Amino acid sequence: MKKFSPPFALVLLIVCIHSFIFSLCVNAQETSNQRIAKVTKVIEHTNENNLREQLVTLSFRDDNNIEQTLFINNLVPDNQAYAIVAETNREYLINTDENSDQMYISDYYREKVLITLIIIFCFLVIALGGSKGVKALISLILTAVAIIYVLIPGIKTGASPITLAITISAFATAVTMTLIAGFNKKSLAATLGTVGGVSVAGLLAQLVIQLAPLSGLASTEAHILLANSQGSNFDFQGILAAGILIASLGASMDVSISIASAIQELCEVKKQQNKKELFKHAMNIGKDIMGTMTNTLILAYTGASIPLLILLSQDSGLRILNIEIIATEISAALIGSIGLLLAIPITAIAGASMHNSLSEN
């Protein structure tokens, strides 16, 4: 069978990713009746309430693909979090007010920037990784599909979030390891190590959530979901545990495949090694890896929480540790790191046992 060349694979993946995102955008547009419009003219003034107001001329295409011109007033609030400033030649999303049937600017149109970023990412992965880069992107797409079309709908229907998360983690890990390393002892050992680590992390997350306790409602998004649940009984604690597990999956896979690859290379260099020697060598390698990988998770959670940390920097240490959103972030980072750390010995044991059995036979 003829292999795909990297340029062709890149084009194919970009088309698939863009089609996937476009389908989501179309569904969102059908639900919210949003349109993409380009600003052609802006006239600014200050209204009687001393607020910034813009008279905006927009151009968009209707359902019949006929270009239309729209004139609207765009009020720019003082709160920067809600301020959408109209600028000439920039594209925006416009929507219809359900109460007045008037059009208004609902948000910036960001899809083109994100698609460009996706293209750059795909190009670099394929350019640097070749065929393995293509396989890595395929596994990433399959994982995203599993999360969007299995995990999210499953949670909505009342299934256990943590059970779904562990199942998807096992699927994502098995697919990724098989695509990258092939169907062999290395990929099996890495899969066992990753699934073992994240499973323990998931169980530990449930325990900490119950003992702390953590409600799973510390974030603004969770509050919005609760307000819009319309009678749905979401398991917010389970969702929190599932989120912690999924967040630690990538780093755990990275650690596990590194350990499994090291064991295989050791066996290639020295054919006859017993299980104890292989395990010792793998753990020595794992010790070097765990420092940077643990920092990866801790820094990722810290980076996402910098605005919150600045906000709370004036409070005492005791109060900060007892605020739920801070406790949630700390717990998530530490639990994910514990899962990552446990993936090292689990992978080392699995890989040493399998390769040792092979050498003995």
C-alpha cells in the first residue's frame, strides 16, 4: 500500500480538522442564528451617560448569499471583559436579539486565527515528525472525537464521568501508542503504565473531592452550567474528577512511552537482562524524567490560575488554601502529578516483565 507523503498528509489532516471545526460552527450558528459580518465604517461618540457608543456599518451575506448592509449601535461598556470594540475591516459575529429582533455584535470572529494556528501546528508536527507526526495528529483527532462525541454526551445522559474518563483514557492511550510505536510489547507496556497511573489518579481524585470536600462548582463555567442545566442532575464532583484525569493523560503518556522505549533499547543493546536489572535501569531513567514532567503539570495549572493568584495575593496563606477554587487547582495539579509518578513504576514493571519473558524464551 502506497504511503502518504507528508505534504499530502498535511493537506488531508487540515481538511479533516477544518471540516470538523466547520461542522461545529455550523451547528452553533443554526442554534444561535449567528452570522459573520465585516465592519466597513465606524463613527464614535459619547452618549448622555458618558459611555462610549459606536455607529457601525457592517457587511454580511444572507441565506441567499446576497450581500447586505447593516447599521447598528454598538455600546462599549467600561468593563473590558464585556467590551467588544468595532474596528474597520475586522470581522465579527452578529446575532439577533430575541426580544427586539434587532441585530447586535455578539463577539469577535476568531475562527480564521485559530485555523491558521492549527495549520502551523500540523505543519510543524509533520515536518519534524514525518510519518510519526501524521500518526500523532490522527491519534489527537480520535481523542478529541472521543471526548466531544462520547464523554460530553455521556455526562449529559447521566453516565459516570470518571468511568467515561478512564474508558476514553484507555482508548486514547491504546490508539496513540499503537499508532506511534506499533502493536508490540513497548506500546503494551506504555499503555498499561498510562492507564494504571491515570486510573489511580482518578480514584484519588474522587477520594480527595469527598474528603476536602470540593463541590466541583468553583469555576464560573460550572456555575453557568448549573444555572442552565434545566433540571439535569449533573455530577459536578464527578466532572471535576474526570477533568483532573483527562488533564494528566498527555503527560502520563509521555512518561510511559519514554520508559517503555528505554526498556526496549536496553534489551536491544544487551540481549540477556533479568527483570530486576531492567526495572532498575528503567527507574533510573524515570527519575530523570519525573522532575520535568511534574513541573509540566504544576506549571500548566499555575499558568492558568495567574489572574486568580494575583487577585488573592493580599490574603493570608491559611485563607488562600481554604478557598475552594484554589484548593481545586492545587488538588488537580498534585493528583495529576501523582498519577504521572505512578505511571513510571507501573510501566517499568510491565516492560521489564514482558521483555524479560521474551529473553527467557
